[in-house]
Amino acid sequence: MPEFYFYEPSKGHGLPHDPFKAIVAPRPIGWISTRDAEGRVNLAPYSFFNAVCDHPPMVMFSSSGWKDTVSNIKATGEFVCNLVTRPLAEKMNQTSAALPHGVNEFEFAKLDAAASRMVMPPRVAEAPVALECKLVQIVQLHGTDGAALDQYLTIGEVVGVHIDPDYLKEGLFDLLATRPVQRAGYTADYTEAATGFQMERPR
């Protein structure tokens, strides 16, 4: 058996690029829409995003730095997660630009904003799925040494779900048919989910 390459992250990886994000991948993209206290809209993608439980349904995303998205959620207690698909990938990427505070990323990326039902932030009209969320908790992360990090974990409870009926097949949501896009490691790396398989859990 070959000897594995081993490194301690605190001492550096010794490779051309940090492999961590390529190892913990692919990751769904949290395309988060919010409003600030003045009602201005923001839309931004987050590559550290996932579901955390299902009863009640909750999602989380993590932000490097106290960005507009986190600030808006702190102020209003609401946000929307929009599903990123291959036809929307380039526009999602545009919304990751470092734009001045108050710039509407929907307008910048030429996306349509659709009204939500349970929260004030709009959803991306072109996205086949949107999750309306209410804030549960914002947690500032700490390292093993106890030092506070400029990293913020936001957890929200899903209070409303929008699904394009074209992707409901006999009552089941067909995720692969939407051509979902995920982050897959380094700066420009993404994947599009196109195949899957079924496997029953042991009883």
C-alpha cells in the first residue's frame, strides 16, 4: 500500500493549491437572496451550503467575513435559497462580483425577481426551486484555540418551498432533470449532476 500524502493544515499543505475544497466536494451552492432594513435587494452565492435537518427543514450557509448577506439576514431575519442550474450558472457567477453596497444583483445579472409568499426577499424567478427561510441562528465560528474567526454560520428554517411543476414526476421532485450545479474544488471548478443511482438503506 503506498504511503499517503499527509499534512497538518495549520502548518501548510505544501501543494500548489489548497486541496481542502476539492476534497469536500461537490457542494451545493447557496444562492441567497436577501433585503436590507431599507428594502434593498441583494443576491449572492455561497459554496459552503447544505441542509442540516428535515423536521423542521433547515439549511445553513457559511460566510467568510460579515458580508451584506449576513448583515441583511441579521437585520430582517429572512432569506431565500435559490437552486442553481446549468442554464443559470453564468448569471449566478455574475452575482458573486464584489459590487458596491446597495447594488441590486438581480438587475446586474439580468435576472427576474419573483415575490415570495412567507418572507420579504424575492426569489430568482428563473430558478426551478426556491426555499423561503426564517433565521434561526447566526454563529461566529471559533478555532480549536478558542480564538474567534471572521467566519459566520447562518442557519435558517425553511418556511416555504417553490417547485416548478415541470420537475415533479409522479409526485417526486426530479433533481437531475434541473441540471443542478455544484462547487467542485478550486477557483473555477464546478460540476453538473447528470447521473445518479438508487440504493436502499439497510433495514
